[in-house]
Amino acid sequence: MNVLIVEDEVNLAEALAHILRDQHWSVDVVNDGGSGLSYAESGLYDIIVLDLMLPVMDGTEVARQLRAKNVSTPILMLTARSSIQDKVSGLDCGADDYMTKPFSTDELLARMRALTRRTGDVVLDELSFGDLTLDISNMNLNCGSRSIHLSQRECDVMKLLMRTPKAALSKEALLARVWGVQGESSANNVEAYISFLRKKLNYLNSRVVISTIRMLGYRLDDTGESAK
């Protein structure tokens, strides 16, 4: 399971990440609401653990903007604010559950499992752009009668590109969202996987190409004709 933690108390965020990694979950941590919104928009996460009081943008605004952008990732609000009004406000802005600090680790894990089970039937299993279809469940990229299997990293990069069609994604954004904010990978990794995906698009004879946009990054374009 891929988890995003948005928490400005660094020690708490790292302790929480340690707990979740012990469950063999993949965890990214950011410490302000603006970064939380940016990462959450990628759609790569199965659940978001979101603090209410955050710098740059508070948790209610993060949740509200995510829902306005049709990001349906489950949100568990984890905060020290425990009044009924705070809980109502958090749930009304788009959070799926609300827990107060201090919290029981066992209860937190149980609630996270429940949220991901509850929404499992609405998670998108397929993305489309141009003549391409990405089957997320089995990581196959399809074009007409042709199909090719992607690695996990290739699938994650392609998911990001297909979720933001015709919008350029920078190397830095791809690196952070696919390899994680705490990863030690470099921009060379992004370039390598873009190259792998371009070769697979050529194999599929797709009219979709990954364009390099100078100073901005990469985006998907539909050329309207089969790639050679």
C-alpha cells in the first residue's frame, strides 16, 4: 500500500512513517499543506494521512481542493484538534475519517485498512489517452490488438503522464512522486524510464508520444498518426 503522510511535526511524521513501513507499506512524508496537495494530486497513493494544522495550506483546504479536482484517494485526518466542530469541518471538507492525537497504533492501522477496503471498488483500474489504455491492475499497456507489460516504475511514470494529459511534468516532480521524497535516485532514473517507455510505445505502434518540453519536463501528445 502506498501512503502519503502530510504532517508538519517532523518527529511525529517520521515515527508514523516508521510504523507504517513496519507493515511493509511504501510511505512518503511531506511537512506542509502545499506539498501535500501537490503529491496527493498524483493519484499514486492508496490513502492520505493528513494533519489539520499545517503551514502554507491547512488540512481542510488540502482536502477540499483534492475533492474539487476529483481525487478520490481516502483521507484520514489525524490531528490534535478534538472538538465536535473540528471533526464536522474535517469530514465536511472531504476527509473520510478523523482521529485525534495521541492515537493508538493498532486503531490507526485498523482504520487505514478499513478505508482502503471501503473504497476498493471505486479505485480506477484503467486509464486511457489517445489510442492507449493502461490496465493498472496487471500493469499492461495496450494499443489496439497489441499489449506490453510494464515494470512497476514504468507503470507509475505512465500513470502520472496519463492522469495529466498534455500537461508537462518536470523531472523533479516525477522523481519525487515515483521514487519518493526520501529516495536517493537522480534525474538520470527519470530519463532512463522515459526512454524505456518510448521504446514500448514504438513497439505498440502507438500514435501517442512522450514529448520533451524544454525547461518544463515531459508530457503525452497524440500525434494523430502511428509512430514510426
